[in-house]
Amino acid sequence: MYPKINEYLYIQVASSDAAEAEVEYRSRIAEMEEEAFLIEIPMQEKNGKLKKLFIGDELSVYFLTEGGIKNYFNTHVIGFKEDVIRMVKIRKPAADSIFKIQRRSFFRVNAELELAVKDALGSRFLVRTEDIGGGGTSFLSDAKVQLEVGGKLFCWLMIPYRNGSTEHVNFEGEIVRIKTLETGRNLVMLKFASITDSERQKIIRYCFERQFDFRNR
């Protein structure tokens, strides 16, 4: 399902500047073509600042549908159109490249990310994740690391994005399962027990980018 004319798009612009890459803009779809959306100049809602875009700019976009479901897609600027207002022309995504994300049904992707962990007793160790999603993550640990189901871990996750920027995400995780592997190591599965919406959004953005990359291989 595509957004319709007059509906709003929420946009982040790929940038090597991590702070700029996090800024969210809002724009309205003014016209549609067979292979493009024509949108108004994106505006930063909190201060009304307009965002000047250039041909080739990569955009991470979502629009809302019934129930507050966010529908994500990646696109890029392909041109401009001068009318009563100046419009930006962005590539219309393939329908099957739009991902719906509901708060209670986050998808996960395989990902080896650096995760720094501190347990309730203050012990610290560094691991790499096996997968990650908006609801939790899993990682491999040595058998000598003493962990138990229900235990709380304080975590710092490093996330690299396609544009070269890096973010750090802080969260508190709860161990929901520990599986001993044939190698003798443990696969530890965490759910997010405490995480802010902005931190979760960084993870969802990473998952979306990974899913987009898998689709295009």
C-alpha cells in the first residue's frame, strides 16, 4: 500500500554528520507520477526550518497508516518541479520494499554488533550480537560468564549505518532464555526491559537498512 496525495511523509536524510542524520523532517505528498512522489520541501517541525535537498540525496522515510503503524521505505531525490510551490521528486519505492512496523511485532535481522555489558554485580564484558530487533537482541557468551534467566543487564550497543555514521544505544535488558551450544558457548537472548523510544528508533532504523540491503542482494 502506498501513501496517498496530501498524506505526510516523515523523512531522515542520509548524512555523514550523525546529528544531522537523526533530524526528522515532515513533508506532504503534493502529486504522484508513475515512478515518483512529488513532495513539498521537507520541514523540521520543532523549528519550522526547511531542508534543502539535492539530486541523489538518500532518504529514509515512513508514513503512518491506521492504528499508528509506521510504513518504512528508502528512496532518493531524482529531480524537482516548479509549480505554485517548488516540489521535490523522489523515487517511488517498489511495493514489496515497504516494511510495516508495529510496536508489538518488531522484526529481527542477523547482525554482529559490538555490545558492552554490565551485570547487576558490576562485572563487565564485551560480546557480539547474533541478531537485533526493536524488541530485543541475542549474543554469544563464554560458559565462564555467569548469567541466569530473569537477570538484568545494562548494555551499550554500537550501531553503524549505511551512510558511515555510528550511534551508541543504551538499554536495560532482561535475559529471557539461555541456550548452550555444541561449542560450549551460550546463546543469551534478551528482551528490552527499559529503553527510550529514541534509542529503540535507532535500532529499528538499522534493522530496516539491513533488511533493505538483503532485499537488494
